[in-house]
Amino acid sequence: MTQERFPDFFILGAPKCGTTSLFSWLQAHPDTYLPVKEPGFFSPDILELSRHPGAIRTLKQYLDRLCPPDAAGKMTGESTPKYLYSEAALRALSPHAGRIKLIVMLRNPVDLAIAMHAQNLRQGREREPNFERAWSRGPAALGDRLTDYRFWGQPSVHLARWRNAFPAEDIHVQLLEENMKNDPAAAHEEVLSFLGLAPHRMDSYAPQNIRKSYRSARLKSASSRARRSVYRALEVVGITPQGTGILRMLEALNSKPIAQTNSAASVRKELAKTFAEDVSNLARLLGRETLPWPDFKLHRAHRAETEEA
């Protein structure tokens, strides 16, 4: 564990890659202190949170929340996947190289782009319900990283920067399809070993943060506005917002799992073509010939057929 007051580890990576599940398993370990999953404090260049109700606004607030005196002797950390893509986060964390550890979670960028679109729809950031049209449009607004699906699907450049700044032995990479989905218990044990924590098997490895949609978009919008209003009112009188149970209950009643659907083959081919070079670079960066993502095997086969013709 680090000698100064600072988190011992960070979970980075692409969103929707199993980071919520992994963090919840680490929270259950008796030798960790992990009160906040995704503070997003170090990545204002991706998403500025300082004006959001209940946000952590200063480094002192951040350290008081994540690394208080009560956490002495326990491993501390957080999980903000967006840090992988954030130049601001890299600048903030790189001075701690050699003292902190990084867990990087990745997945098939084709599936990632589609999942990011679904998440943005659910959270009200995306207004175009059709992924193909949203993809063709580009970012919903100038400089909007969250709706720039090409940006999220090309992690190799970002991972290369982190690997240049941190010792190789302090970065552990997992692929969603190969680790978390295939054998979550083994993936969990790998991370515990990497962090130097004792083995700790969970009773259940059921996935967390399953994709949801809402039965009523109006109710979702109204509950979000109500939550923000309550949080602001509490902050004005000096009370730190801790969540509103009634609003959480309404949101739970209004939500439903998203049925898994297959995007059109033509759309997946277009995405695979866009991301192919980055996937090749990522494979080389990880010292592998291929990655377990069928879209790119199909893309290579199609390209070979075209060249032969």
C-alpha cells in the first residue's frame, strides 16, 4: 500500500466492461476500504462533474472520502473506467507511478460502441435512438466525448500512453469476453493476486450494472430533475447528499432490462473496419497475435477475399 495518502489501485478501461462487477467483488474483501465506485474526479476532460450535486470538488474532499484515517491498514482504490481515455487522469496519476496499480478492462470495441450508445440513451445524453444514425452523425455536440463512439472504440493509443508512464508489472489487463464472462471467479482471483490481496471467493459472481431501459422516459426525466433539486437544496444548508431512497425506488420500478439484440451485420462490418487498425495495435501491445473478437476475424477474412478478387 502506498506510503502517502492516495488510493492504492485504479480500475480503468472501456465502459461496460465488467468494472462494476469487479469493484463490487473487491468491496467485499475484508482487507479493502472502497466507499466510492466511480468518483470521476481526475477526468474533467471527459466529463466535468464538479457542478453536479454531491460531486467531489477538491483533492482534499477526494482523499478524505476515499482514504480517511479509518482506512489505515486497508487497501484503497476506485473504479472510473473513463480514466483510461483521459489525458487529465494520466497527468494526475503518473506522478504516483511505482506506488499504485492499474487494472485495465477492455472488450470488443464493436460491442462497446453499441453499449455506449444504449447507456447514453438511458442516461439522457443521447437523443438519437437508432445506433446506425448516431454512428453516422458523430458526436452529438462539438467536443462531446461521451457520444463520440469512434473515440471509445480505439483504446490502444490510450493504453500505450499509460504503459509508457507506468511499470509493466503494475498494469493488469483483462478482456471481458476472455476473463469476466468466461470465468469470473478466475478473473477475480487474478486481480486479487495482482493486488497482493488474500484469496476471497464470492458466493455469487452474478454480473452487476446490467443494461436497462425505462418504461417511461418522462418519469425518468422527472425523477432525475427531482434528484438534482433535492441534492442542491441539501447542499445549500450544508448537508452532504447521501441519496434519496424514494427516488431510487421510483427509478427501479420504472426500469427494465434491455433485451439483447444483434445489430445489423452491415453496421458491425463498418465498425470493425473502422476499429481494425486499433485492434491490431492493441494485440501487438499485449503481445498477442489475435484477440477473441469474432468481428475482426470476419473483417480480415472479408479483406482477404476482396484482395484476391
